[in-house]
Amino acid sequence: MPSQNAFDRLAPFVQEFVYRLGWKELRVLQAQAIDAIFDSENDVLITTGTASGKTEAAFLPILSLIAQEPVGSIKALYIGPLKALINDQFRRLDLLCEAGIIPIHRWHGDVGSSQKS
């Protein structure tokens, strides 16, 4: 059962992002993932169907945790199976990370070397 306070556990900039998206509530999967990621020292695997909110289920709590202890090193690494998926998620997460002043980068063969350096 997801926590009623899952949304409240997210960093303020993440909460604001969710409001700007016009969401009325988190999906059950997202609330469950938020609780699992915040409450566990273990790895968390999120599996469900296409377009069910997996990206946000993972990144909303992960970015909230990164915002609590920002440092100059890499904190999270996402490996995607397709360039198109990486590009789509990059666009979505770049807007979110900009509000939290968390740098985000994509790295694949179509990304110019100037962006990789």
C-alpha cells in the first residue's frame, strides 16, 4: 500500500514540477516507488507496462534524494535501450532538473562531442 505522504517526501522543486504538469495525484506505482526508494537501502526494480509512469516513478524520488546532498560527482546513471527513448527522457528530465539545479547529460552516438566534454 503506498504512503499517503509519498508526494510530501519529494523535494519542493519536484513537487512544483508535478503541479506544473497538472497532475491531480501520483499513480499508485509512482507512490509505491517513492516509498521503496526512500525507505530501502536495497536496489529497486520498477516494472510495468508502456506509458505507465515508470520514468517519473524512478526519477522523482531519485532527484529528490540527490537534491538533499548535492555534490560534484555522478549520482545517478540511466542506461536506455534506444537513442529515441534517451532523447525523450532527456527532454522531460532536463526541465525538471533545471528547476532543481541538477545537471543532466545524455551520452550516445548522436550527441555532439562539444556536449560530451
